[in-house]
Amino acid sequence: MSEEHLRERIRVATAIVGNVLRYANDLRYEGDPQMQAIMLHATITELMGACIVLAADRDHTIGIPILARSMYEAMVNLDNLLQDPSYIEHMELANLHQTLALLDAGRTNPMLAGLLDGREEDHAAYRARYQELRDAIGRPLSVEQRFARVRRTDEYRSYYAYLCLDTHGNIAALADRHLDEREDGPRVSIFLRTDPVAVASRLDLALRILVTSAVMIHSAFRVRQQEAEGLARQAAVEPLFPPQPPQDPAGLPSASAK
């Protein structure tokens, strides 16, 4: 019965991804914040597709929580951006922070030898822009701060923390993946098939992230909003927070945007 349930959840998730893709075709952007919002939603959709592939394969379900964590972070960035288009500056600052860390390390780290070759001018421009943003908005936000900005601290300390167990290779995650309990004692196995109920549960969490992303972006853009809100019913899952009323923040397009 549990295998049948997993197959049904895979079928439902596949249908939802198809609907999400169809609805996304009607999204249009005006300016960088809107473009970034659509790309975040696109990333979440593609990662959901990868989760479905892994769930159907059954020998490689180990990757689902890791992909779902990336989906969660993208969804939180999307939530922030839809509520405040100026959040794109925080995204740019985070990107520059990571880029500069690599480029700076290229001066001394032999593993990054040559990374700065021909990029000194770009490096200086990145540094200037980074300092400009630091002066304007402060230090790069931590993941926890990004969650807190959109009232998702409880999620950060629950669902997201759970997904981090797999990402960081914690002892509990290692045991779940590889310990095969037998009558003569536990054995370490590779490609041990995870309990289908657990796989379905993880797939459903990823599906909730996708549905939430769709509800948020179609509500903010005021395009195919009713269809997006119907995804939760079709998927038999609840969005990760109650859908907010339609907003028209500065810089976000209305339904008439082309």
C-alpha cells in the first residue's frame, strides 16, 4: 500500500509541475526585480522536477531533501522580493559577497590560481559596488534573517532545520540512508531503498514549496491567480503559509503588463 501511495504522489506531483509550467507562461516582467522573481519561481519548478525523478527512481531518493532545501531558500527569497522589490539589493549583495570571497582567495589559494587573470578591472568594480551596497543596507543577510523578514522563523527552526540534517551529513541522516537493520545486526548499505512513506513525505514537502511559490507569484503579478490557488487543492497539500491578499507593491506588474 505504501508503494502505491508513493506512486500516486509522484503522479500528482508530475501533474502539478505541468500546470505550474502552463500558468508560468503568462507571467511577464518589467525590470530586474520582476525578472528575478520569475527566475526564482523557475528554479523552484525545475528542482521539483528533479525531486520527482529521484522519487520515481527509488535508488536515488537521497537527493530529495537536499534539493528541497534549495527550493526552500529560493522560495524565501521570492517571498521577500514580492513583498519588497528593493530586496533585490540584498540578493545582489549576497552574490557579490560570495563572488568577492572567491576572487580574493584567488590571490593566495593555489586551488584558485589564475582566477583573477584578466579580471582585475571587474574585481575592482565588484568591490566598489559591494561597498556601496554595504553602506546603504548593511551586512549580507543570513539565511535565518531572510526567513525572519517574512515571518517564517518557525519554518526556519522546523521544516528547514529538518532538511539541513540531510544537507550537512548529520549522524541521523547517515543512519537513515545507510543502516539496514537485520536479525544478525545492522549493516551499512549503499543505495538502500528508503521507506516509501518517508519518500512520499519528503516529496510532499517539496510540493508544498512549489505550490506556495506559484500562489505567491501569481497573486503578486495578478495573473492566473485563481488557477494557482487551485493547485493546493489539486495536490492535496497546504501552502506553507496562508496565501496573502493580492498586493501591488511598487515595481511589480499588474495583470495587464506585457
